[in-house]
Amino acid sequence: MKIVVLVKQVPDTAEERKLNLATGQLDREATDSVVDEINERALEAALRLKDADKGTEVVAMTMGPADAVQALRKALSMGADSAVHIVDDSLNGADTGRTAATLAAALRVTGFDVVLAGNESTDGRGGVVPAMVAEHLKLPLLGSLVSADIADDGVHGVRQGEGGTLTVRAALPAIVTVTERFPEARFPNFKGILTAKRKPVTTLSAAELDVPAGVSRTVVVATVERPPRAAGRKLIDDGTAADELAEFLVANRLV
Amino acid sequence: MSNVLALIEVSHRGEMAASARGLLAAAATLGSPVAVVVSAAPLADDDVAWLGELGAVRVYAALTAAAGTVLVAPAVDALGAAIDAYSPVAVLTANSVDGREAAGRLAVRVGGSVLADVVQVRSDNGTVVARHSVFGGAYTVDSVVEGGLPILTIRQGAIEGQAPSATAAVDEAFLDTPSEGAAVIDGFNDDAVVSARPELRTAATVVSGGRGLGSPENFALVEQLADTLGAAVGASRAAVDAGYVAQTAQVGQTGVSVSPQLYVALGISGAIQHRAGMQTAKTIVAINKDEDAPIFEVADFGIVGDIFTVVPKLIEAVKARSN
């Protein structure tokens, strides 16, 4: 089985993330870039299948600037067999539609039985790219799964719905997205880090993929930074703090 | 007036989703709201009347045997057919698991673009402008769609108010069963506990607990204060990961984003990922024994103390004042 794991390099959520106020785009200088944690969980799911069946091939794919190759190196050091890097200046600031069209084209070239991705990235939080990719490829999407059983005859999974969970399934090939309920990813070991350097990374440009420019696109028209919150009163409890808080809540009509 | 489609989700038990109010309210600010509903059985008169009360001028009732057995595809087909029927200026879905998948597929199918996780909408000389709250509310970003149909996923609980009520006219349509590329639903497992507490995403007051609670049993303290304040219950990821409370209560970067009038954080250190889900609250109260906990940097009222001492006293003090 061939599994392609979609990986996105995102600003570290442990730091103060910044937008460029003129363009509305991410300020990549402001924070460290890391592999989005949800993608690591997706990769872990793929690697567990590989642990159980050595015939499983795991490919990590990303679209991003030159520096995004770091995310692929991390995936390779964790255990992916190879990687695909879609890199092209014309893709700077690509919206979800352009991103999905490009990923779909690259997935056609790469080939797969299963595509594994995160349910949403921590930066954009849109959660629409996997569905767009599925529509481009005319494939089923099993999205926002809390668990999955992936086998040659198809994927069975449990999906997190609004008021409970759903038992769902699809035949292969299929697109699958995982939630935080999937197991945490393994750490790269020393051998993994050494062998990662010898694993192949294929580079694809937008021209090679020949993705037609869509007629529709999203445009940011304004970006405003909110003033930071200021700290208010802070009491050390001496036995009376609860009463003072109750007074504060009443005075501000919060109870 | 221009039509605006709103996808109204229906549970497998036939209940209309609470997100309908916000969707129809947002639709009404952009044009004439058309509720798009997919179901296996014809809609009850009560459901149509309810949608009208929430502002639907028309209801596009798409009937298909695939509703409840095929995942999301029937909703995409219904929206596609409704676009042909009403030539809308925008399509709105909830930013829910189903809603955003429907929006993503629809954008590819009809040549539109998705404006995701929208917290406010307006029409600027006929252009649909969507507002987003980015990086946990640190930025407010406005965006538009050029050259195609705007498809908006609306953050649940973000749109306030209600559209003027209408008497909804019903247009019934029959959809074919989706043939290719669809996933199948084999069953539903509803959450067992239907709480009498307010819904987390729309509650005016939220009381959240963190790792400081120490155990699932102790988490009852959070629930007691929540019930005293008429609040919803939330939690930090640490508390969820430790198994104190269900994942659906998670507030933060990768959970629910809330903007209540009052947010009370109990035993929550206030990691940046948690603050990303609650720092747009109007008033923040924090109680934590660690004087240096970062939650105090954003708290309007902070108490450095033991939650197991302070919270029971607070419950008594609030009860005494409200009597």
C-alpha cells in the first residue's frame, strides 16, 4: 500500500505568531517554523501501518517555500520513505483553492492508495483543503476521524460529528484526515536522522504540474492587530479573595 | 433582493442544528435567506415554520434516500442544485465538520472560493466581505472572493442576533443518489450526556478547568461553579489529555474558540495555546496557586490561591449575593 501524508510547515503555536499588516500574509520571520502537530499524528498513523507491514510505502508531501524542506526532513527522519516538495514562487500566498488544486495535481503524479492529512492546520484553521483535494480527485473523504482501520479492502473509521460520533467507511483510494484523538507521533531516533539524509526528495514546480489558474480566488482586504490585553487586579488569597471576586462579579453585572 | 443560501444541518434524528440561527442571521445581512435542507423524509411543517421564524424566506427541501447513509455528498449535491435554482450571491455553511467539507467540495465543483471560519459578514456595495479572527483573536482580517462565488463557513456561536422572521415558502426537490467518490455512514453513536448547561460556543459565561484540578473527581468543582453562574463547562487541553473531561469541552488553539462575557479559568496555567481560544472574552477571571502563571497576564481579576479553598467560598459568596 502506498500512503501519501500531507505535511504543512506552520508557525510554532508556542510563540507569538504575526501577520504582515500590509499583505495579511504570515510573517515567517516572527516565529520558528515547525511541522504542524496534527500532520505528525497523521504520519504516525501511516508509520504504524508500515511497522505492521514492511510492504507499506510512506511518502511525505508538502507545498511551501524552500525552507519547508525542513518539514520533509523531519518526516523522513521519523520514518517516511521519500518526500515530495512542491515549491514555486508563483505559489506564494496561495489560497485554499489554489493550494488544493496544486496538491491534487501532485498527488496524481505521485500516485497513492491513501492520502492522510490533519483535519485542520493550526495557522489557517480552515479545514477545507482535504475536501477540495477529494473533489478534484473525485475520491471519498473520511474527515475528522478519531480512529481508523486502514486495510487493502478499504478504510473503516470513527468520525467526530457535532453531537456524537459516526461509524464510516470508504473503498480505496481515499482521503483520510485525523484529529488530535490519534496517537502522538514518535520522535526521530539517531538512525532515522542519519538515514533521512540519503532518502529521496522530489521537487515539483507549479509549471511542471501545469495547474490551470482558477477563475476564483480569495483576497485579503484588511488586516488589523488587536491591542494586547492588559493584566488587571491580582490578589494573593488571604481568606477574603473569594468575597472580593464575588463583589467584582456583582459590580460588573456578571452574575 | 439577491438570494443567499444557508446549508442547515439536520441530525440523523431529524433535529435541525442550532447553528441555523447564526447562519440565517448572517444570510439576511447579505440578501434574502434561502435555507437548504437535506433529508430522507419530507420536512415537518414545524421545521419549516421554525426556519421562517429564524429568517428563511424560502426553504429548499432536498429529498434523498442518501441523507443519513452517505457522508456529506448529498449536501454538496443539494447546494449545487440550489445554486442553479436561485443564482445566489453567496453560500453559507456552519464551520462544522460536515459544513466545511461541503463548502470545500462545493467550491471546486462550482468554481467558487471558500472564506473559512468567518465571525462576521457584511455587504460592501454588493461585495461580500468576511471577517476572520486570526491567531486566537490577535488579528482581525477581512477578505473577499474575486471572480467566483463566495462560500463562507461561519464560526458557530460567532454571529449574534436573529434575522427578521418570515413565512418560508418551500421548494421541494428530489436528488439522485451520489454515484461515485462518496464515503458511507454505517452508524451513529450519540453523546450519552445531554447537559442542561448552556452550549460552550454560545454561552455568556464559561468556567474552565485545567490540570490544577488534579483528577476527574475533582473536576466536579468546575461544574459546581459553572452551575452557580449558569455557565458552560470548558477545559484546557491538559485537562482533556489527563482524562478529566470529554474532548468536546476543550478550549484553545485546537479546540473550541469562545468569546463569552465572562471566562473563569480554574487551575489553568494559561499556555499561549489555551489563550488562543479564550482571550477575546470580555472579562477574564483566573484562580491559580502559581503566582507566575501566564493566565494572570490576561486576567482582569486574578486570585493567587488554592482553587479547592477559594472556589467553594466563591460559590457561597455568589449565592449569598444573588439571594
